[in-house]
Amino acid sequence: MTIDAQQLLAPAIVAMYLKDCLLLLHRDEGVLVQSWSGQWRSGFGLQHWKLAGREPYVCNPFLPHQPVFRLHWRMTPASQKRWGSLAGATPELLSLRPWVIAIWLILFILMPVALMSGMGWMPALCVVVVLYGVIVSALLFTHRRRAALGLDRAKFAVLAFELLACPPYAPNLLRRVSLLRTVDEDLVVAGARLMTPARAADVRRACVSRVDEEIDATPEDSARHAALLASRRELQPTGQDHVDD
């Protein structure tokens, strides 16, 4: 059985898009995702499976319109707190939503229909022309607002090149812009401020689990071991049963 190029194009597009949805998080990192309604939820990488020494986390491929912010949390107590505050999605960032939704629909609805039409490459080429037109328009829209979006010339140039060189990356335009923002607020602090008590407790539990792994891998007579134990006590969610150190 022979497989022509048209049959391989759709899986290739999906694979490249999913690759761009993948984040590799450090042990002391997590994400906060803001939904359409403004509600927040947290995300952590796979704790017991590493890729290039980091924890893989896949952003929801069906929700490219949701901003994702990358935050650190303190695995050991810091002598000085200099955390900022996560302001959330700005109107300028949310204004990118119609563009990413349009690009997602063109790539994953229009393109498969064109490829399965049985009319050869012409319908697919027409979709590609439309797709590039929307991507270019979205980039021009982004460029006009790049100061408010926190994009300098270099960051915008890299963003534009990657989206034009690899259109399957384009649905992640909003995510990419939000992830480029430097967020100084501690993940645990931001979670307690922005999320429900139950979700904030889930963040603390995920952090405690990672601290426990570090404790097990650290010599008991070391200063770091003592610092990790102190951090664990600080992070322990209120009302959670204590686990012996």
C-alpha cells in the first residue's frame, strides 16, 4: 500500500503543533492558565518522567485561546522576598484570541476537509494561501500592539519568523506571547491569591511532593536538607494530614 504526501501532511501538522504545545519545566516551575471566564488553574510537568532533565507539560491543544504564565516557586526558603505580582491577561493579550481561534480552525478543520476532498492539491493550496494571509494579519496586529504586549523588536522578530516558517506553530500565538512575559510572583502565592482554596491546596501538594523527592535525595546532615524540611513545613496545605519527614 502506498502513502502519498497528502496523507502524511495532516499528521505532520498535528505533530508540529503538539510539539509547540510542549513545555519543559524545571522542578521548581509550574504554570497558571487563565480560562475564557477568567478562572485560574495550575499545571505541573510529569513528575516522574523527565525529558532533557526537565518535566514535560503539554498545554491543552484544544484551548489555544487561554493565556499560560510560567512561574517559579521557592523550593527552599529565601532570605529576601522580592516577588512581584501576576496581573493576569491584559486586554491587549486577550485581543489575540480571535486570531488564534481562526488559525486553529483553518489548520484543523479547513485543511483536513481540503485534503480529503479528492480534488488533488488545489483545495489544500487555497487553504494555505488563506492561512498565511491570516497569520500575516495576526502578526501585523501583534506588531502594532507589541509595546503593550511586552515584545521588543528582537522578540517579535523571532516570533514572526517561527510562525511564518512553521504555520502549525501559529495557533499558539497568544500562548507564546504570554509565556514570554517574566512573572516574578511565587507560584504558591499567586495560586493562593487567584484560585479557589481547593485549587490552591492542590498547588501546595504538588510542590510538597517535589520537595519530598529532593529531601530523599539530599544528605540528612546537609544545610540543604534542613532548608528543604523548613520549606516543606511552610508549604504543607492547611488541613492536610502531616506526613512524617
